[in-house]
Amino acid sequence: MAIGADLDGTGGATSRRIAGEPDGADAGAVRAGAARADWALWLPLAAAFVLLAWHAWQYDFITDDAYISFVFSRNLAEHGELTFNLGDPVEGYTNFLWTFVLGLVAAADLPIELAAKLLALACAGVTLATTARLLRRVGVAGPVAAVPALLLASSSGFACWTSGGLETQLFTMLVTLAVSAYVAGDAARGRLGLWLALAAMTRPEGLLVAAVLGGHRLVGNLVGARRLLPDAGERRTLLVFLLLWGPWFTWRWWFYGYPFPNTYYVKAHGPWQPARLASEMWEVGGHYLAVWVRQVELLWAAPLLAVGVLARRRGRLVLVVAAAVGAAVATVHLAPASWWPSSPPARGAPAVPAFVPGAVVAVAVLVPWLVELAGRLRRGDAPPPATTTRATLVSVLVLLALVYLPYTASVGGDFMGLHRFIMPVFVVVAVLAGLGVDGLAGWLRPPWPRVVGLGLAAIVVVGFFVTQRALTRTSLDPTRLGNDRGIDTPAFLIVYTEDRARIGRHMAPCFRADDTSIVGGAGAQPYFGRMRAIDVFGLVSERVAHEEPRIRARAGHTKFASERLLVEYDPTFVFSCYDLHRQLPAPRLPCAGYWLGRGYEQVTLHIPGLRERGEYYTFLAKKERALQCPGRVP
């Protein structure tokens, strides 16, 4: 009988049938061939990991938001409290599992910053290996199965947020493992529940991923098995999920007092003032996605992704669709601006609204697929068993992207550049690109598929690396510190965080235990200064999160505490009203008027090494505090 069957019926470049039962010398030859195939995959995978480690090292930073989690982690290690300010339980983080693990690191007296980078790199490495496993599961073998890993390692965004100190790579790994377990079928149902529960404990979007996989499974059951109730494997998934996630959710609601993190109430709760900001938030989110599309050259990759989605078998339909998508992409990029209903946006964006190319690609890719599916349902045909694994993988990836991207737009994207908020979609695109390479080569007859597959893989990976290398250099350019409609560059994030860390270290000896501070960024400055503080954006303030309206259309910064509310905290220092400058005398702070009439004064410190706008730091402090601190300017 046949073994090593074409797992998905695609006729892909690396899917092969071996006839007969091997024995003796034949069995040895098969084992030798399998060993060569393993080496052909693991060598490029190892190269991808080395490339990623090098690429992440180009960034090598901890962003300010990561230090917010580090404060929680340190307090957990030193005081047994998962709080920002001791005795004040406010859930000012959305990454419990990451924060908790780093708390264990701190309890072991290990450096949190280094551990965060190494853990993120390890998680990213698991993601690379899992993408290769996904492709092998659907019949793609050899070096082509490593294409997604090499693309991810080449990606500036993937590398940037392998550094940065945040939970991005842990969450991406858990989502990728969940998709892999989902595609594996009944044998992995327990693992699926585990990965989904851990993902939901790492980011709130883990629940969104669970809903996508659950919805996909429900539709599959209704269409394929004509049933609604879960089977034993599905009940096992649900049970494992609830046994992990349920007690944690119950504990955090009890401890913090609310069903959702404080950051939810900051970013997505409360009235908009004025109401037009709600639509502006969608526009900002759309711009965030448009920047991603442009920076990763996604439109040029659209024909390859179309092949990855549709190439379940040889046929002219796939070639026609790929050609149509390619023509649409070329038109979008090359047509004069006068063809389109809007003028070119700033910063070199395509001369077309962001939704137009996305709509063209979505229609070209999905309509033929949906027509074929409708025909099958009308005829009562079930998909051939050999196609189900690949069809499951492709359809769940497409569904995940179609849900995740509009959700991202609805919350305004993210204020940090290089797309950390949609990192799981990076994996979706990379896997579909790998399937596209395999599908294109699969149209040829032996021995050409292997040769063409390797050639296409090299062209795709090298071409993408060249574009991303240029993006990495640009994103780290210290002369480019301005933001793009609220999206900060990594270069700015690095300078901002290093300056706040330097301020915190400089002022740490100057603080007293009963001091309270109002800050803008709640990360590096409170972490290194060991300050008791709340931030004006409300991340670590229950009152700001629940009492203030949303007044700004910027992700993570929709609320800004009023002076009326802040003064009720009776702060010793108001660091949110500040200036950095190069010369003396210090300028009068425009935001100081309210405070100067209430017993505060401007204080200026000279802090060597500040880079953003100068080494003089001016802020507000209570006069009666009579602050004595090194570098104070008379």
C-alpha cells in the first residue's frame, strides 16, 4: 500500500507518494532519505534562528511600557503583591502571564531586563519551529517548509518586538501553538485548551483567538458533520481551558475588583468627547494597518498569498486568480494619483485609500473559494479527506486575519511602531507565503518542483530581507524621532525610555517613602526611581480609568486626567507637566498655572546624558517639600 501519502492532495512541490512496503535495503534508503529531509529543514531553521537573534540585537532595547510590568513583577517578588503601588490593587497591565513569569525571575534575583529579552527570543524560536511544523503537517517538506521562519526572522517588526521587553513573542508563540494543535485534530485537543488558556492569560486578545477557533470549529461541525453539540475531544479542550483560565479570572476579579483590566477601561470604556473621536479612532487604526501593509510590502506579496490560500490542487483557477491579484497590486502601486478618489497621503503612502487594495485582494482571493464551497454545499459534497488538513489550516488562518485586523483598527492600532499589536498576523502571512511558494512550484512536473521551489524560496526570502534591512535602519535612525499620526518609531521609544531611566536613577536618592508623583510615562522613571506614582493616562489609576472621558484619538492615550482629579491625590511631584531643554533659564511651563497657585514651584535639574531635547529637566514640586537633589539649578 502507499505510505507518505500526499497529505492534502495539493500536488505541492514537496508532497510525494512512495509506493510499496519498504524492507531491507529499501527501508534503509527510506530512513536515509528521511534523515536528509530532516537536515534540509533543520539547517535553514537554525539559520533563521541565528538571523533572528542578530536582527533582534540591532534593536536591543526595553521600551517604557515594559517597565510598567517590571514594577508589578518586582513588587510581586519583593512584597508578594501584584500591584504597581503597594496596597493599591489596580490592574495596570494586560499581560498577566508575562508579568508573573518575570516576577519569578525577580524572586530568583536575576536581572529582569535581560531575562525578558532572552525569554522573548526563546518564544520567538519556538514560533519559528512551529511554523515549519505546520507546513510539514500539510505535506511541505525540505527547505521550503522553513520559508515562514526565514521570513519572520527577516521581519523588522518581528525582530524589534523580540527585543522590547514586552509579552509580544510569548503571545505570538501561544497563538501559533494553538493553531498547530487545532490543525493536528483530536489527538491534540488537550494541548489546544492549554495553549488557548495561556494565551488568554497573556493578552486579552487570547479570548478573541479562542473565539475564532471555536467559531471555525462550529461551522465545520455544522457543514461537515451536521452536528452542533461538542464531541469528546472538543469537551476536553473546553475543560482544560476552563480549569486554567477560570480560577485565574476569578482571582483577578476578586483581587482587582473589576472583570476587565484597568487598561481596558482606559482604552475602550467611557464616552468620547467630542463624539467624532470615535470615527477618528477607526481612521487612526486604519492608518496603522496601512503602514503595516506598506512597510512589509504586503501588496506585492498578495499574489503569492493568493496561491497559498487557493492552491489545494493544480488548476488554471489559481493561476488566473494570482494573475488578477498581481494586476490589481501593480495598478494600485503604479497608477497616477488622479485615478483615485483621494490625494496621496503623507510620508510616501500609496495614492489610494488604505481599504481599496485590501478590498481588491480580499475579493480576488476569497470569491472563487467561496463559490467553490457554495457549490460543494449545494451538491452535498464533503471535501475529500486528503484535503482537510490543508483546508483547515488555510481557512483558520484567513479567518484569524479577517477578525484580528478589523479589531485592531477598532482600537486605533498601537502607538508603538513596527506593528507589535498584530504580530500573530505576521505568522499568518508568513505561513501562507510558504504555502504559496510550495503551490507555485507544485504546478511543474518532476524534477522541476524541487529546483523551482528552492529558487522561489530564495527569491522571496532574500527580497524580503533586503526591504526589511532598510526598514530596520530607518526605524533606528536617531534623527527620526517624530511620530506618524501618533505612531512612535523605535528610535524615539529607545531615546524616550533611556532618558526616563536616567531621570529615575538620578532622582532615586531624592525620594521619600511618603512622596507621591504624577507621571506621563509610568515605566522606566518610576521603576528606576522606585516612586509611588500614578500616570495621567490612567493605566495605574482606577479613578482616571473609570471617571475620565475619552478625549484623544490615539491608541493607549485616549484619556488624560484633569487637573481637578489629579490635585485630589495631593502629589508631591508633577512630572507630567515638564520640559526638557538645552539652555537656561528654564522656560515657564504652559501647564504650570493651575499648580503654581496651589503651592507648587518649577524645579530644574541638570541630568547629564539626556538625549531627547536637552540635559535640563524642569518639572513641578511642592514648595514645602524643599527638594534637595543633585544637579538642582538655583
